[in-house]
Amino acid sequence: MGRRDRYQTLSTLVDRLEGEDKKLAQAALARAAAGSRQYGEALKAALKAVDSASGPEERKQALATLEDLSLIHISEPTRPY
């Protein structure tokens, strides 16, 4: 299954999940979006993870993911192919 397919599959499931399963699916969704160069969607997923964080450590991890995605998104136009 390709990254874009993973993203599409996960995006339909995330809202149906709860608790730890939802958090894991949100993280996987962000990775799949980033991997398929859907950075806007990856950033949206990362923002949702920040908003839904249940504690300071989880929020810190979610913010770190958001920062990483932001840096990737900023540097992508300058990446040589």
C-alpha cells in the first residue's frame, strides 16, 4: 500500500477512534501525509494532535512533531531533485 493510500485509509478512520487508538492513528496519519508530500494535510493532523493532547508530555511530543513537519514543509521547495 502506498503512502497516499495509507493516508486516505487512515483519514477515514481517525474520527471513529477514541483514546490511545485515535492518538496512534493521528500520528500515523501525519506520517503518511508527510511521506506522500501532502504537507498541508500533515500539518492539519499534527495540529489536531496538539489540540487533543491529554497532558503536558503528550502536548510536548505533538508540538515537536508539528515543528518537524513545519521545517520539512519550509525546506521542501528548496530540496534538489
